[in-house]
Amino acid sequence: MEATTLSDEITTTVYERGLARPIHHELDHLDGLLYTTRMHD
């Protein structure tokens, strides 16, 4: 994940395994997506 700090520097963080899923889940919420939006028939 890339983010911009308060001093306008770009920082990169890599999340793996157990932490990656909840981080992705919360980022989806920030984008206005729900879990059900990603579900397919």
C-alpha cells in the first residue's frame, strides 16, 4: 500500500497473510464498497 505522509513523502507498506485481508477490507469501506458488492452469483 502506498500513502502520502503529512510532509508529502510517499511511503510504501507491505501487508502479508493475516493482516492483509482486514486492511483490504477497511480500504474497501473507505472506497464505499461493501463485501456484498464483491460477491458474484
